[in-house]
Amino acid sequence: MQTLGEHIRMLGHSATLVIDSFVHDQYGEHIAAICAKHEVALTVLLVQGDLTPESIAALCEQALQSKAEVIVAAGGGKSLDAGKGVAKATGRPLITVPTVASNDAPTSKNYVLYDAHHRLLAVEHMRMNPAAVVVDTSIIAAAPRHFFLAGIGDAISKKFEAEQCFASVGRNMYDGQSTLTARAIAQACLETLLADGETALQAAGTGEPTPAFERSVEAMILMSGLGFESGGLSIAHALTRGLPHIPGVATALHGLQVAVGLLIQLDLEERSDNSLDTVRAWYGRMGLPTRLRDIGAQATSDEQWRTAARLTLEARHAANFKCQLDVDTLVSALQRHS
Ligand SMILES: [Zn+2]
């Protein structure tokens, strides 16, 4: 965290800190002290409630009143996404400071907005990626274990999604072709987590990062982020558009939805290798969800299954798959994993 001051000073002399009140209570004073030491004028914008188009607009209005040269977003996925919305609206560079490793947001230029029922509404994009990502693994290791588990769920899918995007000549997050580099990074992400994930999980929540924890955080934040933006996404992430319409699932952490989504994707791939069994067995050892009921799914009507499938297939990532799926096929796959 100490390097945050130096990174801000590379970009300007004043910063707006976008942060939720929980993280501000924990680290606000520390960040203010770092900024004071580096003679950075700091203003604070508190993020409250879900990130809806209205709440982002209110934050942007406040941010535009301050003339800060740099936006710093600190916290989990929501604060980082709010910071991205503010950075886009103000045209200022963004520094992200993730305090949990629960998702692939810190390095990326995209951010998500929700409706009033916490259902994913839209994916927006900054013009550029964050200028810097400052990760303090002692802070990440102090965060609750279930966030770390969700981050692993979000990262483990990237190799398989990039593979599908590449094979189907799909589009990555820059609307370009999936790159060899990104596939290599996504492969390294998978290998790192399979090798170190179980050991790393033991350090999660203790505040004391171990070498396996450090390597896993690099996989979950850096490799996962680069892997999906340049490698492209596929069914596992397309499902995050549909799954929240299954009763009980909407509040499950993104990474846990992706974890189950990957099993559904691997099932639909009809792979000749044993990836599905290998990944599912590893989930069992990690305590990751293997069925929709594990992420809260309750009794679901035919209409709700079909809505979930239809919205999944409408997501742009659904096109990055070896074949075109229809609603019936996807409903069957969802029900096999209920
Ligand atoms: Zn994700």
C-alpha cells in the first residue's frame, strides 16, 4: 500500500478516493496518511448501495465538483466499479486498490451496473485500463475467506473461456481476436490455482500471506484479468446474465456464479478429456459450489429456467462458443446442474 502515494504522484498532485464506508473505516486513515506524506490533496467519495445508473450519476456529479487529477478506487468489486464509472465520466486516470481478491475487476476497463433488484443491467467500459493496480497481499489476506474463494471461482474459468473464444474466432473485450498471449496467461492462471489454491486458501482470512497465497493472488488479479480481457469470455460468464433470474441466485457472489457456470460450460463442450471431472473434484476439495443449489437456487419454474437460458444466450460472450446453443439445450444443462 505504501507505493500508492508514489503512483498517484506519477499522475498528479490531487486524488479523489472512491471507497465504501466499511473499507473507509478500515483503511481510510491509512490512505489519507500515505497521501499526506506524498503531498497529495485527497477528497473522499463514499459509495453506498447497489451500483445503478442513478448512483453512478450521483457520484460523478460529486467528482466533477472536485478538480482532482487522479481517481483512486479502493475496496471490493463494487467500489472498483464505481471508481471506473467516475474515471470514465471525469476523463481522469484510475488507480485501483483491491482490498479483496473476489473477482477479476482490478486490472480491467469494464464495470457492471445493476438494476434495483441486484440483477446485472449493463457492462460499461472505460476508454483505457487502470493506470496502476496496487495490491497489498497482507490486506487481501485479512479479507474474509469466502471472498477469496469467489475470486478463485472467477479466475479458474478463464483458460476454458479463452479457449472457446479462440476456437470460435470470437471477440475479446477490445473487440479484437483472442490472443495467444492471453491464452498462455489464462493457462498459467489455471495451473497456478490448481497447484497452489488449496494451500493458499488456508492463509485467507489470517492476514498473513504465504508464498502460495501470493502466487494465487497474482493468478486471481493479474492473470485472470489479462486472461479474460485479451483472451475473451464464453459461456461461464454469459451465464452471469441469466443465473440471477433463477430464484435465490441473484445475491450469490459473481465468482461463485462463474464457478458453477464453468461446470455448465464444460458439460456443454462435451469434451473428450476429463476436465469436467477434474475441475469438479477440485471444487469439492476447495469448498467451491458444484451445483446451482449451492449458490442459493430454489424451486424454479419452467418459465424462469427459460428466462435464465434466454438472457444467457443474449450475452455477447455466448457467441464465443464452439457451436450455437439454443434455449432448450441450455435449460437441460442448467437442470443437470441444479
Ligand atoms: Zn468475472
